[in-house]
Amino acid sequence: MPATQGTTARRLKIRAEDGIYMVGGALNVANVQITPYSDAAQAQTFEAIDMTGGNAGEDSLLNIADGTIVGPGSAGAGLVVRSNSSVNSGTVTANVHGVVIAGVAESIYRHGKSVTQTANVTIDHSAYSGAAVSDGAGNGAIAIGAGNLTSGVDPRFVKRSA
């Protein structure tokens, strides 16, 4: 991080139903906080990062470092990586380093939707619930690197008003 290709974004604070939504391309993100809107209905469908391959078979690459994802509590997803089933080529890759994923029903979801497409996640030095990881069908894998805390450790954020 950062890679030599794609767009680079640093020091972001994102409050949205879909924090980062990628369809093809390359994105390098550092020092980001992603949380849902406070609206309860939108929080139920929260996906902090949702990425897929491009509609013309373009690859998707996300490099994210030093991030914090805090969901609504018991719904939503932290990282969703899936291939695009409407085309016959493309690789979707998320490289995650030093990211806290908390307060979501699904920390990581990976799915290679076709025989000719691949969806990969590499994660290291991050904190998330290992019990809330879904390594779906299709080509690709979730590669668990060194230094992860996977027991769903509470990050114990300090409330500023306290």
C-alpha cells in the first residue's frame, strides 16, 4: 500500500448504506472509517465495502490499510468480494491490512460466481469475527495472513462525550 496503479484515497470518513462500491478498477485506501447512516432501515442492509468485477470483464483490485468498519450491531457486512456472473472473465481481489471490522453480521463474504472468474481476499494484521466469515463457492479463496485477531474482539472505542 499504496500500489502503483489505480486511484488512491486517504483519511476518509464515510457514512453510507454502501461505503465503498466497486465495479471494476483499482482503488488504494488508507486510514478510512466506514459506518452506516443512523437510519435503522438503511443500517440493516449496510455493506461497508462491496466489490465485483466490471461489466466488460475488468478486474477489480482493492488495497485497504489502517481502516475501521463499524456496523449497526447485528446486521450488514464488512467486506463483500464477489465475481461478476454476467461476464466470462475477471478477477476480484481485496488485500486487507490493519483493518478493524466490528458490529456486522458478516465480517467477510467471498464468492466466485462462475467457473471462469475468481474472487480473492487476503487479510492480515486485522481484527474481525472469524465465525462471521463466509468463503463461498467458486474460484478463489480467503487467505488468512499473520497477526489477525479473529475472536470478535471488542475494539473498545472511547466515546468522546464521556
